Amino acid sequence: MARSPLDQPVLHWQIGAVGLGRALVAWSAQGVCAVLLGDDDAAVLAELRQGFPDRVLQHDETPHPWVSAVQAELEGMRAKQAHAMSLPLDMGGTAFQQTVWAALRQIPSGQTVTYSELAQQVGRPRAVRAVASACAANVLAVLIPCHRVVRRDGSPSGYRWGPARKQALLAREARS
DNA sequence: AAGCCCATCCGAA
DNA sequence: TTCGGATGGGCTT
């Protein structure tokens, strides 16, 4: 039998309400592969389809523990954060992106780094913009905390799900 | 292989 | 404050 993209394993998804809006969590047997934020279900679902155009998507009815763990992280529930951060992840990405994302996961809550500092961390001090691109390519909100990267001048810079959400996350993490 | 985009940064005007 | 140049990964032609 010929292999086609549709032979890839099904992606399961659920949507939950969080303070920042609606949060879609998608996962495979390997782990969580997307955490998307948006104003309504249609928006986050559209983003999921766009990010995984050739995967079969399946809505799951029964509450999944990974989803509630992500919700807890999104709500900043201190007690459950360690649990959320230890969820298995099924991230795609190039070798470079994975290096950047791994560095992001080392930034503790309440701290921020600049794009240039992050470039230093991964041993590519001149690849500042490339590092920013890798941050922008992250689809695992909070699990890969790209919201903790700011500009050198302190301004928050961009965020896939809106600068307002980035600032809200940073503000909450700052007071803890 | 070439060109374009980009969530950067810095120095100069 | 705006502007241009350096910079490098990813994606499309």
C-alpha cells in the first residue's frame, strides 16, 4: 500500500474555557501537539486545521487529563504547574527549532529573556532573528513558554495569539 | 538555487 | 524617532 499523509495517526482535540479565552488542546498517542488560544471555538479550530492540514482531526468527547492539566497551567495554578510541564509533547519542527524550544522550556515562570540572550543560550549569537522566527513558530502555548521572550528594550514584541495575552501571562507570572 | 519574509538589534541621521 | 544594514532559518518558486 502506498503511504499518503492521511495515513498519519489521528489527532484528537478538545476545547476548554480559560481566563484568556478559549483554549484548544490537540494530542496524538505521542503527546500534546498543540495548545492554541483564541476568542472562539471556530477560530482555534481553524488554526488547528491550518497547522495540521493533512492530519485527520477528531473531537474527543470524554474529558482528557492532559487538557485539564493544560488548563491549570493556563490559569496559573501553582500547585499543578509542574504536572503540566511534564506532559509528553509531540512537537514537530526542525532541529534548530527544537533546540530553541528546549531552551525556552528552561526559563522559569516569572522570568524573561531577550531574543538576543536566547540566541546566546543556543550558541548562535548572531541568529537573533532566526531565533525569533523559531519562537513565532511555536504552537504549544505555555507548555513551550515563548511568551517569556521580550525585546532588548523591554517591549513585549509579538505573540501568535495576540500581544494582550502575552502581557497578561507575563503580568500574572511576575507577581508570584 | 534564489528570493522573500520575519515576534531583532544597533548605530547613524 | 525613523532608517538601513547585518544576520540566519524556513518556505516558496
